[in-house]
Amino acid sequence: MDTRFYASAAAALSLLATTFAAQAQTTLTLETYAGPKHAVNAAGLDIWAKQVEEASGGDLKINITYPPVDPRDLMDRVRTGIADIAWMTHGYTTGRFVYTDMIELPGNGGTAEEASKAYWNVYTDVVGNEEHRGVTPLALFTHGPGMIHTSKPIESGDDFKGLRIRTGGGVQAAIANGLELVTLSAPVTQAQEMLSQGVADGVMFSIETIASFNLTDLVPHHYHFPGNLYGSSMAIIINSDKLEGLTQEQKDALWSVSGEHLSGLIGSAWDGADKKAIETIGEGAVTTMEGDVLAKVEAATAGLDEAWIERASEAGLEDPAGVLARLREEIKAQSKGE
């Protein structure tokens, strides 16, 4: 028989097998922001996407995209199915979340990796998916120590009053109110414009964000609160229906590299970026609060734990004081490698 027949048949079977393999692979679209070079993306989500593909044997693929959308819209884009997965910030979704503020409170301490792992473990055990209607968190995390960055120096506690400071909402806004700052709520992507146009006198971010968003020249003064002034609650979320639609094998593969693992991976990325930012900006540029400035901030943050405990209790969380204590103990345990 003509060998060309066998060659053609083999080629057709190879093409058919490739087609079936392509059809079997599930691709999930992930929407993120802050640009491909940002630590959460380059040192977090890019690595995670490879891990998902490897864990699933190529059956599950994460396609990371950077759409020109307002970061405040990302949760709703996932909830409504426009995107499958996204990096979201809870403080951008005003009024929807209460329990997530536990990781934002002053004095939680720990590195971003330690705090993020602890946050995932405590929140998911106590709260589950109660607050994330229509979406399911694959990771919960926070950045490194939150600081106040200003265009002019803060030399006394009175210097805070009247400063126009961009915040990310949540606990940051409560701290700003306590310091009698003029609060400007806006996503991180608008910070440079607000500062360069004189709309804002400063921002509340981790030190990494100052470097990655080119704000160093606009806010050269950086103030750190001992024990960490605040965190920012963030998550990687997936549309719950999309998650349920995966095969059990795909779910198992996804979860094997998500949860505490992904939370810690992104936290570690934040820590590395903070270290690099301090090396770039100069360690001497960061001032640890003391004296009158520290006293003013301590007074402004007094009562925030109790305020969250009351809000969480009213929202239905059982023993929020115990939950907060457990979170802080877990952060300490993570720092000891326990």
C-alpha cells in the first residue's frame, strides 16, 4: 500500500490528538492591575500561573491580563463573569466588607508573608466565604508595613492636621480621621496624578508602592509606626460558578497551589519589593515615629480595635475580640516558623 497514505493518516491522527488536547485544556482569565513589573504580578501571580499549569499537568491555564479598568470594579467584573479571576482590594468596595478589616488594624505586626499566611488561615476558618458573595477567595494577603508619606516633613503631631492624604479606605480612612487629615479616597492608580497636581499632600501606602508607582520625588518623607500602622486587605478571587464548573481534578490542582501557599507567595513578593524600595530610596529616608508625632498617632489609633470588634459583632461575627487575638497570635507563630 502507498506509504503516503500512512503518513497522511498519522498526520491526521496527530492533529486530532492536538485538537482534543487543546479542547480539554481550560483557560481562566485573570485581570490584574499595577502593571506586569509590579511585585504582586511578576513575583507572585506569574509564578502562581506556572504552578497551576504544572499542578494540573497542563489541563488548567491562567491567562493574566492588564485591562484598562478601575481597580474598584474588579470584584464586580469577577462576580458577574466578565473575568474569571482578579486581584482585588477590599477597601475599594465600600460597605461590602467588615471582617476583612481585621488584617488592616494597627499593631498586627509581622512581615507581609507572615501576616498574609495568618490572615488566610484565621479568616477562612472563622468566616469562610460569607462576605465574598458570588466569588471565592483563592488567596488573602496584605502588603508590608503601611506608612504615611508626605511632600513636606512632619515635625510635630500638629503637622498632621489639615493635610490632604490619599487613602485606600477602610482602616486607613479611620486613622486619617483620627489625625484630622483631609481624606481623599482613590485607587493607587490615581496617586501620581493627585500628588503632581497638588490635589494631595501625601499618601498612605507601603514603601514598595512609592517606588513602583514613581512617587519618590513627590513624597520624599516616609513615616513608620512601630508594630505597623495599618495593612491593606486584598484577595485573589475567582467567580464561584466558574470554580464549581471545573473538574474535580482541576479543582484539586488549583487548590494545591492556592490558599495559604498563594497568600504567602504574594506576601513574600511584597516583602522583597519593600526591601528593594528601601535600598533604592535610601534606608535613612524612612523615619520611625517617636516623641510628639508618635503620641499623636497612638492617640488617633486608640480605640480602632474596639470599633472593629463592635462592627464585626453587629455584622454577626462570633467573638470578634477572640478572632483578632487569634490572628495576632498566628502572625507571631508564623514569624517563629511554627
